[in-house]
Amino acid sequence: MSFYKEPTYYEKTALSDLQGAWTILRDTVVENFGFPGSDKIIFHIDEAMSWESVRDLNKMYPLINLIHNLAIQNGAPPSVLEAIVEVRNDFEEVQTALKKGEID
């Protein structure tokens, strides 16, 4: 019986950047937690990072917009808004990479 060995080489892709951007956004909201709507934003971030959204990126984009709108309407700190912009930029890079066939 052989054991599965962890690969030693990982290729950095636009998807890994997007995952990192979501993590940074979530951490930023947690660090600033307590502003109005922060609980709703965390909920939607978790939804966007869920397996269902990752498997179907068409579900992720509306969540980015929703999170951004909630943050603006509730006066989220600038660091949260900046992190949302990074998520949006990385999402667009993923879309470009998919169109070019760089990722599956």
C-alpha cells in the first residue's frame, strides 16, 4: 500500500491570489469589527469563499458587489474598502486567466 505524498511544487495562479485577497479582506473586517454591518459582511465573505462559490465563479461576482455596497452604505473603514477593491481586481484577473486558458 502506498501513501499519497504531498506535492512539493505548487504553481501560483490567479486563483491563489484571489483566495489570498478574500482571506485578507476577512481578516481586515475582523480587525475592524464593530462598524455597522460588519456581521453581514463577514457572513457574505464566508459565502463567497464557500466551496459552492469557488466551484461556480459566476456566484462570486454578485457577492463582491453586495459586500462592496454594504461596506459603502455602512461607512466601513478605508482599509476594508481597499481590501474589497483588491478582491475585485483579483477576481477580474481570474476571469482573464480563464479566458486565456491559463487556468481551468
